[in-house]
Amino acid sequence: SCEGDCTCAPQNQKCDPPMAGCHTATNRSEYQQVLVHDLTDMRSPVAADTDVTLSQCTLAARWEILPGGIPVQRFEWSAGQEGEAAGTGVLDLNKDRIWYDVGLITSAVLSLSRDGQQLQPHVTYVFHVRAWYSSDVYLDFQSDGVITD
């Protein structure tokens, strides 16, 4: 792919950088749009978006594809502090993988380890979803955020 993903790379590693890079779509309206919802109850298929979580170690989201436009081929997700780059405040940006490929699955849960990073009180966290429309064209979407209490 344009990110260096390939089937011949060692596990969790990239291939040599490709000649052509990835790029965000130039006209968003031509592509299927994605709505991202923060959740605290992944068991319910119709759970409403939540704005507050009591958890200090878990973030969860579900997203939906709106009809119309060039279709999504696959998704990646990440999470982080609102207004910051994906992964900020929840992952080690130097060691951890930041984006997770989930194919066409439309939900994900981030569970932080007990001895690692924890969600900070009164900080807003967002779920990032990257929708891929081809091997090199994507759009980024994010939830409206959930604040830890």
C-alpha cells in the first residue's frame, strides 16, 4: 500500500517506503461519509453516543457509513486526546502502533494496560476512523469526544 503495508513484511513491520504516497481525498462530498459514535456499552447494537465515561482504561466506538458516494473499501482506527494527533495521550507514539486495520468492521475497543498509560480525568478523548476508498486515497473522521470523569 501507499503506507508500506505488504504481505511480505515481518509481522507488525512495514515494507520499504513506496514511490507514491497516500493522500487524503480532495473533494469529501464525492465519497461515502462516516459518523463515529463514542460508546460505553458495546453490547447494545443501538447504544447512543455518550459524552462521559467512568473508565480510566477503555475507549470504545462504533461507526456508520452514510449512503452515497464512492464506497469505503476498508477502515483503520485510532484514538487520542481531542485536538491532538491520533494516538496522543493513549499510546506511546514512538513504540506503539497508532492505526489499526479492521477491514469493514465498524466498531473497536481500545483497552489500556493497567501498568501503562491511563486516561486522565476531565480530558476529552476522541476515536479516529480512517476510511480508505482505494489503495492510496482516504478520509479521516472522528467522534465528538468523550470526557473522563
